[in-house]
Amino acid sequence: MSDIQHFKPVQKYETFSYLPEMNADQVRRQIEYAIAQGWNPAIEYSEKEHAMSHYWYMWKLPMFGEQSVEAVLQEIEECRRANPGMMVRFLAYDNYAQSQGTAFVVDRGR
């Protein structure tokens, strides 16, 4: 019985949440990859307590055809400043598959 491990339940929001939190360079590289695939970037935000049970709010419109990683990072920062304490996530839509190519939480809302 002493071999049983007890894990503290932690809310998981998407695939990358099972990994250590990404630093700024890792986030940048993920955005670069999404843009290189031709996917359309978008940003969403939500209250932490509603992240799993409600739709997230879209920050502006998707950035159709955006090729600048800097422009996407600037929008993420603007969303953080305008919505302090909320969770912010990056999405990239694949218009050929008509689905999300990727989505991950950029700021878990402190």
C-alpha cells in the first residue's frame, strides 16, 4: 500500500499544459511554426474559473494572412494588458483542413 502515489489534481487546459510552462522564445517558435504552415493566428482570453466550461472570448478578429511574428506577439501583449488576471491563448486556424492547427495557453492568468 505504501507504493501508491497520490497526485495533486491540476487543471489541464490543452496539450502543452502537461509540459513545463513555455518561455518567451518557445512561444515565439510555436507562433513561427504556425505562420510557416500558412495557418491564420488568433488570440482568445477567458476567466480562469470558466476556461473549461465556457467559450473563450475572441480578441479582435483572427489575423488572416498575418506573416509577422512580432505583430502576433504585440497583440498577445495588448490582450494581456487589457484583460489582467485572465488566461490568454494563441490559436492558429488551418483554412485547408477547416480546423485549428494548434492552440495553447500563453498566459495562465496569475
